Amino acid sequence: MIDLEFIFSQCSEFFRKIQNNNIFITGGTGFFGCWFLETLLYVNKKINLNIKITVLTRNFEIFKNKAPHLANNPSINFHIGDIRNFNFQEQKFDFILHCAGAPIEENRINRFDIFTKGTRNILEFAKDSGCKKVLFTSSGSVYGKKHSEQYINEDLNTIPAFKEPYAELGLAKRIGEFFCYEYSKHYNFEAKIARCFTFVGPYLPLDKNYAIGNFIRDAMNGGPIVVKGDGTAVRSYMYASDLMIWLWTILFKGKNCEPYNVGSEEEITIKELAFKVAEIYKKLTGKTVEVIIQEEHDPTKPVDRYVPSTKKAKTELGLKQTVSLEDAIEKTFLFYLSH
């Protein structure tokens, strides 16, 4: 509730612009989507926006088990279908929040297909539904794997090498950005692009390929917290409430078809992260958990860094990070411990 009130306090001017509007969300059952829904429902109740929300989902039953209070909310309509070929609804949608992902269990070609065909289909839908603005949640993976000491900024025109893990995500998101550019130019709606990096907060999956989620899960299972590599990779994590503030601001204040990095510049190695999670878990529960680093460090290998420069978002849009990594981890623990 405190997080939602803070989001409202920072974005109230934007929320008033969606009053009496229809909003369509893809990926509404995922991490981003759940936070969008929590935010919209909170604001709708607080200032009576009279908004109508439609969520595209492949499997309503899975979402119902995950978040029954959202699944059963009468303000949300669920439209069942695949993002690549769902039946268009014959109604006007003013805003589309495109956050859909692809199951990690799929092979790389299928994931690439879901991302690219799905985005193209959503933009066709935006064209047909008279949409005003589309928010496309792209990814920092569009830059490919980087070993430089520098933060990654939006001017870096690189792409992933095909052999890289999850290269299909970065390549597909880059193509999605191209689709946004072309559709916006030809069909008279704005497309806002958020290149999202790594995040933490309630609803973050604990059983997917997110190190911080896996560490939180390991701790709550009594340990050990397992670092699968050597722990030297460098990451940064933004808390979900800051994520929401940044995405709403990009949607309403960002330049059309201009990419903005979204994430934290507060970098940390994966090894340090594992010990930090263990420390915060002990603080909250009094329980000690072991940390295991599976591989020895090889000094001949370059360090894997995935940390954005957020100067553009800060300078152009006045954005900032407000929640520290320690507080973000603690908030996430408290959510899962209480559930």
C-alpha cells in the first residue's frame, strides 16, 4: 500500500490523463503486469478514474492461482489468446502497455517468434483500435553482452552475438523497436520505448532465471544460497515502485520512439548480492543461511557487466532512483514471507 501511494504521489498528473479511458495490457500476469494492475486498481479506487482494463493472457487459471485478488477484480477483463494471433476486440483502446514475454522453457526460435510476431500483432491492434500511445517494454539485452567498465547508454548501437545466452530476446526486442518506429510513423500513434534491465520486488518470479529471485527463494527454503557461476558478474537492481514511476513517466513524457534505459546504476557483483540477501534474511528472521559459490574465479575471463547508464532518463525526464538495494530486497522478502 505504501509503495502504491508513493507511485500515485509521483505520477498523479499522468493518471488523470487516463480518466474514462480503456487500457489494454499484454503480459498482465507477469512481474511488470501485476504491478501495472495493482497501480491502476489503487489509483482507480483512490480518485475514481472510471478506467476499463483488459488483460491479454494465455492461461487465466495460472494467474488466478498466482494473484486471485487481481484475477477476481471486476474492474479487469481477461481476454484469452496468444499474443501472436489473438482475436482483436472491436472496441477502442486509448493506451496499450505491451509487457508480454515468452516462456523460458521454449526453444530460442520459438521465443524469437513469440517476441517479434507478438509485437507486430500488438501494433496492428493499436492501429485498428485507435490507440493514442503504446508503451513497449524493450530490454537492456538489445545491446548484447558487454565487458566494458562503462555503463551502457542508449547510443550504443550493438546487438547480441548469436551464441550469447538469451540472444533471441535482445535481437527480437531490437526488431520490436523497429516495428514501433515504423508503425508510429505511418499510423498516427505514439510509441514509447523503455529498455528495461534488472529488477526486484513483489511478484518477481523466484523460480526463473533471475539470480536475485533464486537467492531469495534459496534463503526462504533454509539455504544454501547457491551462486551457479563464480560470482564476479556485475548487475544492478531497481525496485518495482521506481520501475512503475519510470514507465509511466516514459509513457507520458518520453520522446516518441526514443529509447530510454530503465534500471539502477547501483552496481553489485553476484557474489556480493548473495551475501547481502543472506544478511537481510538473517536480519528479518534471525536465521543464518550458507552461501555457496560453485565455480572458482578465472582471472583471464572478462567480467560480465549488465548495468545501464540512466543519464538520459534523469536529464530529460527528471527521474531518479528512490529505493536502495537493501530496502528493495527487504521489501521483497517481507512480501514473500507474508504470503
